[in-house]
Amino acid sequence: MSRPFAVLLLASAASLSARAAVVVSPDPQTEFKSVADRLHSTVIVVRARAAVAVPTGNDAEGIMQTPSFGTGVLIGDGLAITTLHTVGAVLPGRMAAWTEIEALLQDSAPVGAKIIGWFPELDLAVLRLAETPSTAPVALASEVPATGERLLAMGADDDVVSVVGVTLAAARGDQLILTSARRVDSRYWGGPIFDIHGRLVGITVPSVTPKAVSALAIGALLERIRAQ
């Protein structure tokens, strides 16, 4: 019987810039701990102010501003990917971006960002940051992982980066179907999935069961943006 995949937490004692790897489960896989230590700085917190309709009486609605938080990943050239619902919404006939969109990086103050690519069918958005981070860009995998391959999913929550092991159960078009001995909750949505070589193989998307958009699809999205 195989052991449950190791879970790591990258925790900060005081701030984003102070994150360090802490192993919280027994018998961790050294290779994946190395990947987590090397690439956790690519994981960011994305926050914005969302406009939410609320009832005000007499069948009328008002608009309330509410904070919106999510995970994202730096992909180089001052760009990042996150979940679309974190930074905007699809309304009848148009897209609506939330206000005060910014990225929380590990080595700087919050950086403003704007949406340059909308992909509602995948619940993903591409952001351009007001400042280009010094973090080295991630390398996109050029092929889909093999079925049964073990991977590493990362997610952010303020000053903590959570890392959980996942396994590829199946690949269906642009979608990766994943399994995990641990819960892959909303902290991971919009966050990266890396293989043992540190290549980005997918971005986790909202789902009851773990799913991700493949790096091949992400590469195609970026090409569409560059062609605009």
C-alpha cells in the first residue's frame, strides 16, 4: 500500500518576504521539497474589491463593495494568471473588472494590476502587473504529464503558501483530472501545479473534485494575448 503523498506548508513568521519551507507531514519526498523551496516565490495573493448586488427593500438592489481574494502565479514578462472570479465577473453582454486589483508579492509592497486577458470558459484571467517582479519566470511544460504522475499544487492565503501533492488521474482535452489524499480547496484555485522538474504543468481551477487547466492550454491563451 502506497503512502499518502507528502504535504508541505511554506509559512511566514512575519511577512511574505520571510517565507520558509516547513515540513508538517512525516516522510516527505526530498525531490518535491526542493521544488517547493525553489518555486514558492512564484505564488502570489491577488486581491480586489468586488461589486456585489444586495437587496435594499421594495424589490430594489444596491451595490456593496466587498473584498475579493485569490491565488495567482507569476509567469514572466510582468504577467500573472489567477481565477477570473477573483478579479472580475461575466455580465450579460460584457465583462466587468473589479476595482483596486493588486498582487501581493514576496519581496515588495503590493503591486497594482490590470486584466489583459479574459477566459470565462476556464474561469481564468491574465494580469499585467504595474511593476515587473524580480522572480524568475516559470517554465511551461511542453507536454501533458503521464497518467499516474505525481505533481505538486500550490496555493496562497495571505502570508502562507500551502503545498499539497496531487496525482494526474486523466487528461481530457485542456483539462487535467487530479486526485489527492488531501483536500484541494479554494486556496489552490488559480495556483500553479508543478512536476518534479519544476515545470508548470497546469493551473488549478474551481471544482468539487481537483481539476486544472493544462500548461498547453495556458500557452495557447498567452499566444492569443500576444497576438492582439
